[in-house]
Amino acid sequence: MPEIARFEGRRRLKGSLYLAIGIAAFALLFTSFFPSVEQIDVDEYTESMPALFQELFNISAMGTIEGFLAVEIYQFVWVLLLPLYVAYLGAGVVAGDADADRLDVLLTLPISRSRLLAEKAASLAPVVLVPNLVVPPVVYAGVLALGESIDPIALLAVHALSIPFLIACGAIGVAVSVLVLDGDLARRGAIAAVFALYLLDSLSVVADRDWIGAVSPMRYYDPTEIMVDGECDLVGVGALCLIAAVALAVAVVRFQRVDAP
């Protein structure tokens, strides 16, 4: 039984629930602004924005409730803030124990190091899953309360497809955690790495060089595309799984060589 994953996952559960409630409240607040945005000439507003913002955030889609939610909530929270937080937590799964002088105890446990690392990484599951379970019904209820309608399948899809995306970001954090073995440095490094990948994808869009952002998880998760256009990139899901697998493989190889202090 995955005792370590269950034990550490339970420790993250309360914080994950608080996080989900906070995001749900934020989503409700911004959803309530949509009637005001509806009165704006979106085309005129879009033309007044820099071309960079138009390209990155697809502001022209804000005239619909789906586009408004995608731009104002999902592009900000799910594509940037939540990945940074998951990577930050992932960076502490091993480096945090090294800082607390618990790494020697972990390395003497009667299980393989690969399984130990897998369970430590799996303890991030509540942070990935709980917001994606709590927020969708809140957003849907908020939309209905405004007298608007939204495709529930598209809403569920934008949350379901975020799971492999967040797993990939968490795996990057785990890899940094094992490579650095210093809690503060690992956490800062994981945030920097994920944010750099976000900027790399943005740069590739602006420079019209798609290949530059191919290694970025952000390339393969686009809430606007899912909610407005109804397109689900299953190939992108495979790419996210590959990114996560490579990051975890690097972490496992490095973890096999870590010596107890």
C-alpha cells in the first residue's frame, strides 16, 4: 500500500481545500463582472490593447461568457498561478526532507528509491485534484445566477485537461527538488523554471517560432481553445504526459545516486 503517498497526501488535503475555496471565491467575483463587460464594444477594446496582449490572451473572445472565463480566470489562475504553486510544492518533496534532516531516514526505508520518489510525487494529488473538483460547480452556478448559459461539457473539459498539465508542472518541481536538495533553492528554482517555460511559450507565439515553445507545458493547454472553440488537444495531453515522464525519469535517476547525509 502507498502509505507514504497517503500520509503526505492527507497532510496536503486541508490546504488544498482552502486553496480551492479561495479560487472558487475569486472565480465567482470575476464572473459577476461579466454583465459590465458585455456592455463594452469588445472589438474596439481589443484594438486598443497591444498586439502582444491580443495574441497571448485572445482578448477578442471576451464577448462571450466562455471567453470571459477563459481569459480572466483560467488563463491567469490555471495557466500561470496554479502551475507555479504545484511546482513550488513539488520542489519540496525531497529537498524539504533534506532541509529537515529526514532524508537519511527516508533512504533507509525498506522500499525501492523509485517507489519512494513516486509516492512522494503522488502526494501532490490533492493540490491537483481538489481545485478541479470544487471549482467547476461553483463557476457553473455563478454563470447560471447571471442568467447566462455555458456548455457544462466544455467547463468539465477545461478542468479535466488541466490535470495532466498540472502533473507535468509538478513533475518539473520534483525533478528540481532532487537535483538541488536544498529546500529554499529548489522552490525558487522550480518557480523560475515553470515561469521561464511560460515565457518561452509566449515568446514563441510572439516571434512566430512555434518550435521554441515545444518543451513548455503551456503549449499544450489552452483554456480559450477548449471553452470557446470546443477543441480538446489529445495529442497535447500525450505531450504533457511525456514531459512529466521525462522530468520524473530524471528525478529517479538522480535519486538513485543520492547518498544519506
